[in-house]
Amino acid sequence: MVSSSKRRAYLLQMVIGLVLVAVLAALILGAKRSLDAQNITSGYGFLWRSTGWNIGFSLIPYSINDPYWKVIAVGILNTLYLGGMGLIFATVLGLIVGACRTSTNAVLRAFGTCYVETIRNIPLILQAFFWYAVFTNLPSPRQAINLGDMLILSARGIFTPALNIAEPYGLLAGMVFLGTLIAALVLALLPRRDLKSRLLYPKLGRAIWFVGGLGLILVILLGKVPGEPLLLTAELKGLNFTGGLRLSPEFAALLTAMSLYGGAFLGEIIRAGFLSVSKGQVEAAEALGLSGWQVFTKVRMPLAFRAVLPTLTNQYVWLLKATTLGIAVGYADFFLVISTAINQSGQTIELITILMIGFLIINNLLAAFMNLINKRIALRGTQLRS
């Protein structure tokens, strides 16, 4: 039997739910009447109309004749590309800063402290503007800084060698690499409750990397353009470089700013993780004869990441949302593409809805993945005893 207090609680929840639904319906109807009064068409049919405008950076082929849904896909891919690269570089930099901040060397500690106190107290948007000014004021292509054709710095962008393979094979190579990475991550996150799985999973992991690497090499060799080198370097032709991989000044500026700014905050988080590792555990590892590097990589770093992973998740989500600063320097991220589409199509409500749902899905997927890792490496039962 359900008690009267529980019945009242259920009834109250139903009433509140109905009120919220009624308010939402009233808002939707009011917005529709307002749009109809202004002769503004609503709906998502515009997604199949041609855009008629171009963008500066795209990971997939795009032209002004492509529909709105494709330019939105371009913006999402650009955001994921910038966010993924930014998270990787910020994590590596944060690990270095955290190690410096907890080092016994006074010079390294001073460097880490100066870096953190300087970078994290300058707004990210100002750092993006600064690096954009730096990259756009590099020498012209004819006077570019050339580091052995492996890295070319100019005001038109940063150029590095690229694989000289046909476009379909390039997409296939990316899919093979991504599939291998996902398979390895899934295997690493699977529970290992018995001896059989503990012995089998490492062998499966090596097999996944071997098959994935072999498949990637095969795709590259099949897609190689006949009679041309495998690596295509940038060459100066006229007033610009052609060939190779180009990183635009906008992308380079945002990536640098996000990496440096995120590295300062992640460095403090990782430093707290290092400090949470007890001296007894470090001394026990040293007593077993482990070198300083082995103690760091096999004891201090894993235990530190386990302690701070929930906080790292929050910072990762925040950094991914910081990609919206692309509109400040002209990088064609998700936010800039949606803003331009609103100005061109007038479908404000529909496009803002797509923007909100897109970021909601991206950020929740990132948080879910990090929470899955956190659950996988969490200590259980007698492992919690010190």
C-alpha cells in the first residue's frame, strides 16, 4: 500500500509536470503566432537549400552550392577537430606543469608557478587575439620561415608535409585509425574480473593495434598517387604555398590559446593529484628498486589521474565549449557557422535549437566517456584501504 504522503508527493509532481508542459506549449504557440504575424516561415526545410556562401576552413569538401545541413556538419567537425587537438595539447602541457609545480627543483617550481599565475589570469579571448596577431604578422610567403620543408611559418598559415593519397583513401585511412582507436579504448574499459580476461585482453589489445596498423599501411599504399612521393611538401607558387597540410592562422591561434590556457588550469588540477599520492606509496615503489621515471609513470601519475579524473572531466567540457571563441578570430567552428546561417537564412529559432542540441550531445558524450573511464579505474572494496 502506498502511504498518503507518497500519494500527495506523486500528485504534486504530476501537477508541476502538467504546469511545465502547459507553459512550454504556450511559449511555442506564442512564438508561432509571432512568426506568422511577421510572415516568417518556420520549420527545417531550409536545411536542404543551397547556402550560397563559403567558409574559410573545412575538413570535408564544401562549396557554396552545398545545402545548409552540410555546412552545419562542417562546423561540427571543425569544432570537434579543434576541441580534440586542444584537449590533447592542454593535457600534455598540464601534466608537464603539474610535474614542475611538485618538483624538488626550485627552478622548475618557479617556472611552473610563473606560468600558471600568468596564463590563467589573462582572459582566454585576449590570448586568442594575441596569438591571432602573432600568426597573421608572420613573414609573407616569399620570406617565410622554412625549417627544412618540415615546418613552414608564414602569414598565410603553417604548412607541414601531408600524405599524398587520393581523397577517398584519405577518408578511409581516417576511418581505419578511428576504428582502431575506439576498439582499443573499448577493450581497455572492459572489466577484467577473472584470470582468463586478464591474460587474454592484453593479447587482444596488441592484435587490435597490429591489425589496425597493417590496415592503415595498406590503405595508404593503395591510395598513393602513382609516380609521386608519398609525402607531399608545401611549395611556393606565386604569392602562396601549395600542397602539404595547411593550418590556418585562425586555427593555429585558437589551438595555441586553448592549449596554453587549458594547460594552466589542468596543471593545477594535476598538481593536486600528485600531492594526493602518499609518500608511503612512493617510498614503497623506490624500495622495490624502481627508477625515478618508473615511479613517476607507474605510481605517481596513474594514482594522480585516478584522484582528479572527475575534476578533469569538468575542465574538459569547459575547454570544449571554449571553441565558440572561433567567432572572435574568424575560425569556422559550429558557433560561427550557425551565426552566419542565421544571418543568411533568417531561421533563428531553428538554428539556435540545432546549436544547443549539438553542444548538449557533444558535451554529454564527452562527460559520459570520462565517467566511464572513472568508473573503470575506481578503487573498490579492500582496495580502498591504505
